[in-house]
Amino acid sequence: MSAALQMTAFGLALLSTLFLLLATCTDCWMVNADDSLEVSHKCRGLWRECVTNMQDGVRTCDQYDSILADHPVKIVVTRTLLISADLLAGLALAALLLGLDCIKFLKEEPRVKLKMCYGAGVILGVGSILGLVGSVWYAVDVYVERAMLVSHNIFLGVHYDFGWSCWLGMAGSTGCFVASALLTCCL
């Protein structure tokens, strides 16, 4: 039972960590949500903004000036939290891999291996909270920005909605949290 639970938690943690990494690196955190006849598809991410022409499929991206340049708070906070979550999830995966019963590392010390799995669960839990806070922070800020424009009857021609990268960040964080719960509560 313990080995199956460990393998399930490891598989979920691995998949969720990949989701978090993809969410951090991809550039579709906000997507234009206009219902009018658009000729382009706009995505804004943490690192750049991309526009895809819907007629010929040509995609152009503009990198943000610099990591150190003045950026909106939602970008800086989300970057920081997601990078921290990525690093913690990677560290937890390494610790979990070494703590699995099927790995021969420290085979004669089952208590140490169990503590490694528990520690990996705690680290995954902290990383999942950071990733979830970062993703939800960004989503709430996008919603508030849109709600403020609507409440003041301001229409700029394009309004943005949550992109797939934002949903991927939330899914990866939630998966890491479930894997953390399996490792800390169920072992």
C-alpha cells in the first residue's frame, strides 16, 4: 500500500511540476476576450506579449524590456511566486525520488526514507501554496482590472480574460497540493 501511494504521489507531483514549469515559461496568462470579429489573437504573459494574425497564422512576440525594469506588480509578484514554486517542487521531486521504497538509495534505512518522503510532501505543500497564490493573484488582478474598466464605462477596444497559462499554473499548484497531502497525511 505504501509503495503504491508513494508512486501515485510521485506521478502526480511530476505532472504537476511540469504544469507549473510550463505555466511559468509560457506567454498566455491573459488572452483577448473580444466577441467582435478579431483579425488577431493577443496573449500577455509573464515574460512577453504575443500577437497571432488569425488570417495567416503569423505570430510576433515582444519581450518585456528587462527583468529589472518597472513592471506591473501582478507580473513581478507572479514571477517571483511561480519561480519559487518551481524551485521548491523540483527540490521536493528530488527528495521524493530518493525516498521512494523502490529506489535502492538508503535501502537499509526505511525510517530515513520515510522522513525523506514526508519532507518532500512538506516542501511540495509550501511550493503549491506559493504557486496557487501567484496564479490566483494574477487572475484576480486581471478580473479587477476588467471590472474597473467596465464600472467606469471605459472600453479600450480589447479586454482580457484568463489565458491557458493561468489555468495551467492553478492546475499544477493544485496537483502539487494533492501530492503533498498524500505524502504528509496518508503515509
